[in-house]
Amino acid sequence: MQPRTYLDSLQPLAMRFGLERMQRALEALSHPERRFPSLQVAGTNGKGSTCAMVAEALCRAGHRVGLYTSPHLIRFHERIQVDGAPVSDDALRAGIAEVRRACPWHDGGDGSERLTYFEFATLLALLHFRRERVGAAVLEVGLGGRFDATTAVTPRVTAVSRIGLDHVQLLGDSLDAIAREKAGIFRPGIPAVVAHAQPPQAMAALRDEAARRGAPFQVAAPSWNGPVSLAGPHQRGNAALAAAALRSLDAAGVRVGEEAIAAGLAGARWPGRLEEVGGVLLDGAHNPDGAAALATALAALHPGRPVELVFGVLADKDHRGILQALGPAVRRIHLVRPDSPRARDPGTYRDLAASLFDDVDVHDGCAQAIACARQKARDGALACVAGSLYLVGEARGLLGGG
């Protein structure tokens, strides 16, 4: 059986909160997570970029580095990397067999103790990192923080990128509630570093939770002033968070000097985030804060250039807020349904889009939408894809970026 076939059988969209299954599985697997120091990163926007920069800096410092992120753009293997190399099919097969052998309760009984897709994926990452003898690992939180599978790991340092309103059905409908869920990664005595550009309500909640949990609290600098490889003004804030987290890791015994930090921030790569592939700009903006950052970046990186936007969104996202944030930056919008069972039908919000954009097209698929956007952009406009990481991944594959 192909690894992806087995993982898909675990129902990727199913969620069951709690750390008990992860803790039981880690015990059965002889605690692979204890074989290397780690950094855990939560947040709403920028956490993946921060992880990529930290991982690159650790590599530049001479460490063998494991990087665990989600979701993937094209292939599951992207989620689990060692020194930039995605996990292989053979390694995934070995990991799947090891977990199932060590945790017979996962396959037995009535299914109530069955590991979720994300829990299983997290275990595969930790096993791969142990097998590859990494010297450090960077773990991106999947959702929230308090009950996320990565929180079963005790890291050397925790970090929180900018917080915004997203996954409100699961995490709460206020910045205070969401920040407290994400602050669930804070631990007694373990440094907690947070991005400077937090909304005041979120910052107050993070500070309060750190004090309540006994975590030394640090706010990163507003911006990194050196070279940053990732495009967009917002990446300077992410780089400043990465630098602060790396310095905390260094103080905790994971050696990484200033030269390596600077080189990592200047050399990191993070696909699908203001990335140009085949003459089309791809960005994973999928919530209002991310869309606002994209609009600002478009004005900064392509001043005066009209934008033809290919847009698709998942049903649980604030499509109205995203479209409102992008409205001033876009000339024409091309609506399409992302390749996901959670996708929103473009027909359900075409009228809304028409109230915000001068021209609205609806397309049957991503390839058709991109072709139309490119054709309309022949007058010097910029073709851009955003609204869902699933859509960006699909577009990246079509454009030859996979």
C-alpha cells in the first residue's frame, strides 16, 4: 500500500482534541521526541515562514535539522524534511509499520482510540527525525496549540507568530480566546518568544498566559533589518521572530551564532508564499490578516501594476473578510473551487465578489482560471493565485513548480 493511501484512510479532515493518544503512542515508541531538542511554533499567520527561516539558520550553524510543517502544497512528503530533503516513500512505509506495530490499539477496538491523521503524521515526523539522527527539530503547530499533537513534545523554546481570526469555530471567536488556545504551547520554565506585531488583545492574552504558566516571556523586535529572502514587508516581522527564537535556542544549548542567523534569514525558501512560478505569483493568504498582508505586499513589490486574481476559498474561512482585504489591490477576480472537499462553491459568493470587484469570472477549474488570468494580464498586469493553500498547491503543480 502506498503511504498516502494509508494516511488518507485516517480521514484527514477528522479532528479529536486531546493529547492522551499522542502521549500513549510516544511512550510505546520509546519517546523519539526526546532524542533531539526542538522549537515549537504556533500562530495564525507567518508560522510556516518562521519555521523555514529557523530551520535554514540551524542548518547554516552546522546542525542536521528536522522540519515538520503543514499543510503540504503538492505531496504529503513536503511536511517532513531533514536538511531540506522531503521524507521518502520507504521511510514513510517504515514509520507507518512501526507506529502500527507499537500501537495495536490504533487499529483495534471501536475506533475511539484511533490516532487522527495529524497525530499519525506527527509521529511519523518524530520517528523519521530520530532515525535520521537530527541535531534539532522545528515543529509547526497544526491547529491552535493547547491540544495540538506537537504539544505532546517538550521543546527547548516556544514561539508564536502573529495571531488573527481564523478557525473561529474551533478556537473561539475573539482574539483573546484564540491567543489563549495558541498559548497552550507555553510551559513552565521554557522560554516563550512572540511576534511584535500582535493585536493588543492577543498580546495581553499571550502575556497573561505566559505568566500563569510560568514561561519566561519575550517579545521579538518589530523588524529584521538585514537581508530577508522571503518576499513581502510582513516577512521582516517573521524574520525578527525567527531571530529571537534562534537566540533563545542558542541560550538553551542549541548553538547558533549571529552569522548563521543572518545567513538563514537571507537564504530561507518557503514555497507558495509570494512565490513566482511560471510568471504567476502564488500566495497562501487564506484569512483576512493574510489577505491584508498580500495586498500590502502587492503594492510594495508591484506598485501601480494591475492584478488579475485567481481566487478560491474553503467553506470554513471568512471569505467576505478576505475579499474585502484584497478588493483595493485587484482589478479582476477569477473565482474557482479549490480541490478539497471543504471548498466553497464560487457560485455562493459570486454576488459578493461582484460588489467588491469591477470584473468577476467563474471558472470550472484551476487550469482554466489561470489561463484566463494570464490572457487578461497580457497588458502588463500581474496574474496572482490566493485564497487557499490547496488552490496554491494545485496551481504550483500546474505551473511546473512541484
